[in-house]
Amino acid sequence: MYSRKHYLPDIKKELYWDFSWHEIGVYDLPAMIDYVLKTTGREKLFYLGHSQGTTAFFVMASERPEYQDKIQAMVAMAPVAFCSRMNNPILQFIARFTGPINGLMDLIGMYEFKPTGEALKLFAKLVCAEDAITQPLCSNILFLIAGFNKDQFNATLLPTILQHTPAGSSTKQVLHYSQLIKTGFVITSGKFRQYDYSWFANLLKYGSLSPPDYDLGKIKVPISLHYGTNDWLLDVKVRIFL
């Protein structure tokens, strides 16, 4: 479920894209749950989340704990919460320059990571085909993001995957994850907490210099964790903590 338009046609793009997975967990998930239960007439549902879908659930459990009464159980595939030991080199790089990157994005008015364009789709179809000599290059780009595992990779599907990846998101979603990665100097190192707007903005929004942690101690729903040890987007601390 996603949208690229607003019911207000003239809304500014910086307002439209002003969200991270925090807002998804606080507003979108509860709305979806209410809609499903109202439509089906059920009292509870099973929640299955993948990657950011698990992050949003953990946020909801912390900030809207009453909604757990509507969840029978939660299945978490490739769960993401703590990011201090995440091996993804791209997010590790972004984490070291989160402040400057955020400022640059605001300066040039880039509030969205664009979805795959037609030119990139054509490129993927030609260059990443299974019989293309350049196919290993495409595979390695994907491995660089998610982790290397050639035996579990279906090269035939690569052109199809790259037709839809990346699918687009707000820059704030990516920056929020990067804030959580342990780099040795980032204030949110080793924490699972809300968006860091800088100390002064945090003081105005949260009443504290640093953003508040999500309280995962509020989770009472039975959770089944499913993950791969080679997942570069997974922090081993998540499964240990949960």
C-alpha cells in the first residue's frame, strides 16, 4: 500500500515527503489495521512484515501499544531495528555524513529517492540479462546492498528485480536508518530511537537534546523472527535483544 499523490493537489513536496518509518508506524499501520478489521469483521489479525515493515511494527508497538490488542501474532522477516552492527557499506557511508547530506538534500530540494526511471529499466533489461556479459556486475551491485550469496540468487530474475528496484522512498526514511548506525561519533549509535533533527530542533520537538528511544519493552505480541545470517541489512543485535 503506497501513494504518490495527496488529496491536497497543491501541497508542497517538502511537506508531502516529510516522513520516515516513524510516521508509517504511528499513523499508517494503525489505519491499515483498523481498515482490515472493519472490512473483515475480525477482532484480530496476523501481521507479517518484511524489513522496513518490521521496523514500522516495532515503532507502532512502542508509540501506539494499544494496537497490539488487535494483533494475534507477528511474523518478522529480515527484521530491522538496531543498526549499530549493520554491514551495508552504502548506509555505513551515508551514516558518516548524515548531517551534511541532510543539509544538501534540503538545499537542492531533494526530498525523495526517485523510483526506477524508464531509462534505468531499459538499462537493466539489456545489461543485466542472464546471458549478458555484464550480468555479474549487476549481481554484485545487488549483493553490495543486501549481502553476498550467489547460491541463493536467481540470476534469471535480476532484470525483473531491477525493473522495480529502487521503488522510491522519502530521503528521511533512509537518513533515519543511517542515524542509527554505529560510526563512533553519531549521537544515535547503538540505539533504536526517533529521528534526530539536531540538538536545537530536538529540544523544540522532543524537549530533550537527543531523540527519545523506542521502548521495545512494551512489545507483548508473540513474534516469530526469520532472518539470514548473511543479510547486510540486518543487525545481529536485533535478534539477541528481541
